[in-house]
Amino acid sequence: MWRSSMPVPLRSPERVQAACGTSPRRCWRRCWRRCSLGWCPARRPPPRARIRVRRSPRARAVRWSRPRGDSPPSSNDVDCRPTTAHPYPVVLVHGTMGSMAEWEKFSRALAAEGYCVFALNYGGAADSPVYGFGDVPTSAGHVAGFIDRVLGATGAPEVDLVGYSQGGVLVRYLVKNLGGASKVRELVALAAPNHGTTMSGLANLVSSIPGSADLVESMCAACTQQMVGSDFIQALNAGGETVEGVHYTVIASKYDQAVTPYGSSFLSGSSVTNVLLQDVCAQDFTDHLGIPKDGVALRQTLNALDPKNAKQHCTLVLPVFGG
């Protein structure tokens, strides 16, 4: 107990002690006025010391990957350890003008299945409300660094990548040009413009208006890089569309209005599985925006990650809203 340095008045100290007790903190809280006048048998306790919590090296490794706390549920847990059943962490890579928050449905489901799930934002300023509009090769370097941190945090030898829209071509670039083949086991591309997109004719319109392509590129470099015939798309597919050692699963919807024609998503090669959602489930009417909320697309992704436990799922899926 902390003793007061000032004399304690002789006037009914028992009364004060009965009201305040002998605890210094309790005395100060309950009898502040009396304590200030010297009636308290103890002075105010010193303020509580601030405790600095040191983050583990694993936590520091991926701390920067969670900008402003918008990580999808059940993701970016650096203490997660891959299990024998699912030994490879899953990294989710969002699309153009999106963020990792759009992976809510996938993240919850993957974590419930026992996967360690990680996601990040790329291709934009730290304080931007949306991401994925920067130069694709530069963004791929950002994602590659994030994968290295995930591998260091989890101790896993490889990761599985799930990329949506631009995220699909970005991870292909990473695997082909940034040494990702030795770090990636399975690559799942959802509604990815693997051979470029006409954007329902918008790409042709942009190219026909002098100066418009430069204007679009100044605001969204990734947008022009994903258009059909772009230098980026041609270089990405030159010399083969896949890399040895990595299995590719491409999932597309015939109602996709952003990646047009939808068949431009599909890849060729012995290590490729192409899935058209409407061949799996005729009730799936998802469009481009609805893919991350599509339960049928989610089931096909799970099947790609764990083919030994593949299941079929079919339900009504609406455009934009998913299902």
C-alpha cells in the first residue's frame, strides 16, 4: 500500500477507511474529494505503465499486407499453420478497381475447410479506396514479395494462388516472369482476360479515338494492358501459355460482360483445366462482378485446390449478387 506523505487527520480515519477500503485505487476512485483533502489512508496510485507488445517475427513479416484493416474474414492470420490435409496456403488476388475485401465469401469458405488464407491489396496508393489500376508487372512484383512473406510466416514450401479478373493474368505473369513457378503449386484464374478483352466493344472504341488510349492509360495502366492485342497480353502468351510444374484451372462465365468474348479466358496446355460455369450449373447466371460471390465458382475453386475431395454444387446464382 502506498502511504501518504502528508499527515492523516485524526478526525474519524476509521470512517474514511470503512468507506474507501484500504485499496489505494479503490480509495481514489470512490473518495476523490476526501483523498484530495488528506482523508484517504493512501495516496493515489501511480498511473499504470504502458505495456509494449512485441510482435513475433512472423507477425511482422506480413503486417504491412493488411492496409487499414480491410482484410476479408478469416484471412491474414500469421499464426496459421498449414495442415497435413491442406499443406499449401491460399493467396487471394483481387481484380481491377477492387480490393481484398471482395474475397469475403471465398475467404470464409476456405478457412472453414482448413486452409490458411492470405489476401492483399496491390496496384494503388495505401489510402486509395480501390486498387488494381497500376502497371501489372509492377503489381506482380508486389504480390511476389507478399508470397515470400507468406511462405516465411507459414513455413510452407509453396502456395496456391486464386486470382480474379486482372488477378488471374497478374499471377500468370508472376509465375512466368518473376520466378513464381518454384513457389506456386496450383493457379486458379476466375474470369481472367488471359487473351485480352474487348470490354463488350469498349476497347475498340478507345483505340479508334485519337489520344483516348493514352488518357485511359494515365488513369488506369492495368486497364489498357488487359485489352485485346496489348503488348502485355501478347508477351504474356508468347512462347506458351503455361509454365511447367504449375497446374492451371480457369473458371469463366458466358454471361461475363467485362471479359469478352468469355472464351478468351481459357488457356491451352496439358496442365490446364478449363471450366465454364454454365456447363456445371445451368442455373448460374453470374456476370463478371458476381464471380467472387458465386457459390458454384467457389465450389470449383475448392475442387481445383483439393481434387481428391471434389464435389458438385449447383444453385441459382444471380448477376452481381451471386448466390
